[in-house]
Amino acid sequence: MERKQEVSKAVIQRLPRYYRNICELKAEGEQRISSKALAERMGLTASQIRQDFNCFGGFGQQGYGYNIDKLQEELGAIMGLRTGRTAILLGAGNLGRALLNNFNFSASGFELLCAFDANPQLIGQRFGGHAVRSADTLAEFIECNKPDVAVLTIPRGDAPRIARGLVERGIRGLWNFTGEDLHLEGLGVPVENVHLSDSLMTLCHLVGAADEKREQNL
């Protein structure tokens, strides 16, 4: 479905939540859902959901709601989940191995090809079915296989240099767990900077706010 307008980043960031909830509803055997019921499930408002979906032309029918199968298909197409994109992972340390062993890349639209590391003790090992290759072979691998994105779980100080090198070799997007914010928009390359501490600190604030509210109600 074609977009009716330029879509804000806030809307784009909500799409995976919509998709995840729709997939869960399908697994539960649901066939359709109203914007009100979906809003209650997600902690949003029905108006917000309709506004977001209208950015892409809208998916529902008045008085009927949203067809689960169709909505899953449309959202998946918008996010490009069936376009066969490929990824590589750099850094098979603790965090890298956790992603290799536990994260379902294919469910998020990517085939993870392999991982790279400079540690000789890790080279040749497999984690979650993914081989760890020598970092010395990275340039040749990118040239031959042309992966779309790179997942960075490397030391923070190395991130800017390595990121630019990856972009120069043709990497078109970065999923960055290094703790170093990378901004490569000027090169036309999107970066998703992931800070787990940000989420935990947000929770810390929310817990404190909830405590204050309870105290005020005593």
C-alpha cells in the first residue's frame, strides 16, 4: 500500500509493535479486531492507531475493524520483512553471542549470514547455528556476499572507524549496540543506536513516579 504522506519517525517506530501484536492475535486464533480493542491491548488510543494507519492509506472497514491476516501482510510489506535482506554481526563477545544464540533475525526481516571476530579462540565456532569468521576476511566477504546491514557488538572505541569502513564497502544500515552513538545520515546510511541502559533508566523514572503517586493517594 502506498504512503499518503511523509511518515514521521514516531509512526515508523510504532509499526513493529503493531506487527508483533497482530502476529500474537493471529496465533491466538483471532480473525479481526477493532481499533478500540487493539488500542486497549497496546495501551494506545483508537484515534492514534487510526491516524498511524491512515499514513499508509488505512487498512480497516467502518463497522468491521481490521482483518488480522490482511493487516499482518500489509504491515510486513511496509516494513520490508519479506524482501530477503541479509545481515552480518561484528563482535562475538558476550552480547554478540547472546544475539546469535537467542535472537530470531528472520522474524525481523533479515537472514543473518555469519559473525566476525578478531579473537582466534572464537574463530571457527558456531553460535545459534551461525559461524564466526576471522575479522581479516570481512572485506572479502562483504565484496562477495553484499550484505545489507551490519550488527555492531564491538568495543565502543572502535565503532566510528569500523562503521565508516563498513559503509565504504557497501553496508546500507547499522544496528548499533556499541554504546557509541553513530550518525551516518549524511552518508545516506540509517543507524539504529540501541542503548539498553536508556530503557532501564526510563523504567527507573517510571517506578519512582508510580511510587510518588501511591504516596500521594495514601
